[in-house]
Amino acid sequence: MARTRTRITISLEQEQAERIRRHAERAGMDVSAYVVHAATRQMAETEAVEEQFSGLDALITEAEAEAAALPPEPDVTARELTEQEQRDVEAALNLFYGEETWPR
């Protein structure tokens, strides 16, 4: 049974088209086969990454929903924190922003 083929038209810059042609030629493929091969590889990679991280994505969604349901934290000024809490906050900011890059 013959497969039905579908044509897809794309627009791209001349330089991109030439680059694709050169790569297809080096791979011993025509442009259509090369583009289909490249797109299929990219789709497989994306699907593998999505599958790998789907459990983590579900945990993040669940944690965000739980966090949204929590009552708001009271505003606390730095003066109200213990010295250890202030050091902990500064260490966390250093990890996030880098040692001396976050605004103080």
C-alpha cells in the first residue's frame, strides 16, 4: 500500500536555504529527506526530554498548587530576623545571584 505524501512549504532566508542544501548534500540526501530527518530527530529528542521530566513537572505543578493555597506570609524586615536567619538569607541570595552581584 502506497503512503500518501503531504507537501509542506516553508519560508526562510536565502542563506539558511543554502546552508541546508550544503548539509543535505554532505549527508548524501536531498533537501526534503534531510529536513524530514532533522525534524524527526528533533521531535524524538523533545519527546524523550518531556517523558524524562514529566514526573518532575507533575511534582512542580502539585507544589505550586499547594503553595497557592497557603496563607500569605507576614512581612518581616531584616531587623526582625535572628543573626542566623540573616546569614541564611544572605547565603541563599549568594547562591542565586552570585557572591557580589545581588542588590543589597
